[in-house]
Amino acid sequence: MSVDLRKVKTVYFIGIKGVAMTGLAVICKNRAMEVFGSDVSEKFITDKILTEYAITVFEEFSVKNFDVHPDLVVVGTSWDNSNVEVAEAKKRELPCITDSQLRGLLSQEKKTIAITGVHGKTTTTAMMAHVFTKAGLDPSYLIGTGAVPDLGANAAWRSGKHFIVEGDEYIGDHEKRQPKFLDLASSVSVITSVEWEHVDVYPTLESIEQAFKQLVDQTKETIIACGDWDSIKKITAGKRNVITYGFHEGNTYQAYDLEEGFDDTLFKVKKDGDFFGEFELKIFGQHNVLNALAVIIAAVTEGISEHMVRSALATFSGAERRFDVSERNNIIFIDDYAHHPTEIATTLAAIRHRYKDKKIWCVFQPHMVSRTKALVDQFTTSFNDADMVLFADIFASAREQAEDFTSKELAEKTKAHHPDVRYVGDLNETLDYLKKEMKPGMVLVTMGAGDVYRIRDKMME
């Protein structure tokens, strides 16, 4: 369907509370459109930003909601014709596109830098938007989280020539079944990592590699890719427009001499084997050094001075639900979106490095039955840096019907690799257990892509 965004006066989002949908709603608001949307009534991390931007949200799906007479309807990935509003929009023949298609339309209007990869997309996108903003380039951006403290919102449409956007590898359309990032007209693509993920749509590692290979082939100018991953070496082989980065020798940019303090991370960078610069981060973990490297390359490629990049990176404080630290009654709470075994192990290693002498408890809420079952062997060995692992029930996804694997089974299998593992049930049962067992001086990590952060919120109350 052909849509001219310049002619759209009123836009309606079905499933508006999703992080990408909320960001797109903010962008439409920035573009002086009237914005409405609907979703379920549960609390989301995006509620605050929707309220802040005075976006009307109907907390039920109903044909009556279309009384606002939208010129364009945007449908979130989770919803199809079984949703009463999706069916009604098609019945009325309203212009109807997916959130991924809207991203694609926006990407055609500016020089688009797409941040892709199985891990690290959100932090890297937020960090890059922060650096470009500090450098005075006034970028537009779309970030897959509820809030970014340094930016004030998860999205913006501004006067600068760049659109910095998180490019998702998940499918954007259940009929076409192609990755969302292929809807983007990317001039520059960052690829942070590639390994097997989204097992419900990618049956093998090779199938997800093929999706990223298509991204490499269609990117107009430059690929910035972490060369430490075998799959990335494979999909970029023979390409001349690739700049690689990582910890390993042989990358165009190499990070080395890391010093991880309690409140900062220092590291040096070589370019083509020669010293390039020294940088400081206020966020933790070696994975964030790699994220910063991608940002450094993109920034200097777009003409930002190395001095400005260094200054901006040192003031970046992270994104919501990414190593989100708070404290109450002498208990340290860390909330993180990690939901893949690699992310879990990496994040817990960073937490252990920072809190060497404290007792660390991790509440993990698996996300999607298919992922949990397919990667079970990797999950069971991912929690070594936690003293106690508590498994809550798997977060139910609208994408799945069958439930033939449970958190209780995951807990039993993990016991073979970890001395203290417990299945704790739903979030209410988990909360009851923690209220009795948590003691001052401990660290509680809530981890997962669902709504496990509610545990942290309730405990802090």
C-alpha cells in the first residue's frame, strides 16, 4: 500500500504500548499528527511516555475507537485479523500498515543508520542518538525501550539529516515473514552480533544468518560489524564496504586495555593496529565496550570529532531495563532485559564484577516457550555468576499457542549445573518468596523480556 506520510493528519496505533509502537507514536506527534491508539489495560513501561506526550490510549479494543476517524492505521506485530480493530480497519478499507512498514517509510526521508544484531541493539541505538545529539547534529531516532534518561524519550523526529533506528531481526509481517530491518532504507547498518535466536521464526542458525546477509546486501553505503562473531565473518565475507570492530586482532577497530571500575569502564582503541584514542563509559560490562566501539565508528564516519565522541560517551547513562540500578532499604536492585543465554551470562558477569563480595540473587522470567525449549542447554549454564537462581513462569507470548515446556522443567535441568536453583511460580508467588528471604546487603537481579520488572517495583514499594 502506498502511503504519503505528509498527507496523514490522524494516525491510530493498534497495540500502542509496545516500545516500538510508542516510539513511532511519539514521532508522529513530533510531525504534528493527531495520535490515538489502543491496547490491553495492563501496566507497561511505556505508559509514562504516552501520558507525557498527551497521546490518547483506549485500554480496550473496540470498533467504537475508530470514531476518531484515522487517515492511517498502524498495526503492531502481535495483532492480526483476529483482533476486532484490525478486522474493522480492513472492513472499512482504512489505509493499514505494520509498525515495520512505518519505520521503512520514515527511513526513506533521512540518512538512516540501522542498529541491528541479536544482542545490544537498544543500548547501542540509545548511545549513538546521545552522541549525535551532543555533537549538535539534531538526529531523529527510534529506540526499543520505554525511556532513555539522557534523551528524555525513546524517540524523536528532528531537523538533522540522520535517522538512528533500532533494526529488529524479528518478522514484521506474519504473511510475508521477512525481518523488520529489511523494511529500512539503510545507508549504514551496524551489526552487533549474530547467533541463533527467535527460534519460532528461524529454525536454524543458517536461516538467521541468511536474514542478516540480505541486510548486508541491501545496505547502501557502509556496514559496521563486530568481527568477533563467526557468523558475522561469514555473512560479510568478500564485501568491501565493511568496517569491523571487536576485541580480537584483525578487526579494523580493536578495543584493548580495559579497566572496569565500580563506576566506570576505561578502554583504549586501535585503528588498523595504531593507537586511535582512549575512552570512558559510565555503564558496565565488556559488551558495552563493544557497543561503544560501534558508536565511535559511526560517529567519526559521519564527521564527528574523536574528542567530541569521547566527551559524549563519558556522559551516557544507559537505557531503561538495561542494567537499571536502584537501591532501597540497603538492598540493591538491578533490572535487565536479558532473555537469551548469551545476554544472561554477560550481564551477570558484569554484575558479579561490580559486586564481588555481595550475595547476588537472580529472578529470571523466560520469554517464549519456543526459545526456552530450543536453547535449554545454554540456559542451564548461564547463571554461574548468581548465588541463587529463581525461575518464574515463562512469559506468555501472543505469538505462541502451545505450551509444552515450563520454567519448572528449566529449573530442574539447571540444578545439574548450579547449586542453588528454585522454581517459584508466577510473579505473585515469586514476590511472596522474596519478601520472606531477601536481606539487607543483597543484590536482587530481575531479568527477562516480559514483565519481571514488576517484582523490582513491588519490592521497592
